[in-house]
Amino acid sequence: MYENSEGELELLKQQLERGKQQDRTLEIESRLHEMKEIAQYAAEHRLLIDEQEQLNKQMQEHQEAIRSLENYLS
């Protein structure tokens, strides 16, 4: 009975890890989608310097978050 519990525990740990990886992948996809929206907005509008800087900052924040998430997936 003890060996079966260990096996079940290991299976649950693996399932939890797969769930975490899927969550990180979805977060990356979400951030990429947000970056696409920012890029499309910038392409379609004439932006003031302040707006350009704000959008660039948002893009950099998304890129940093994606890099961090990718490190967990590696």
C-alpha cells in the first residue's frame, strides 16, 4: 500500500508540473497577443513621443516577462 501511495504521489507531482508548464505557455501566448495589439495600434496611429515611449516600455515589460517564463520552461 505504501508503494502505491508513492506512485500516486509521483503521478500527481508530474501532473502538477505539466499544469504549471501549460499555464506558463498560455501566459506567454497572452503576452505575445498583447504585444501584437500594441504593435498594430502603433502602426495605425501617429504617436507623440510620450506615447511611443510608453508603448516601448510596455513592450519591454512583456519581453522581460516572456524571457522569465521561457526560463521556467527550459
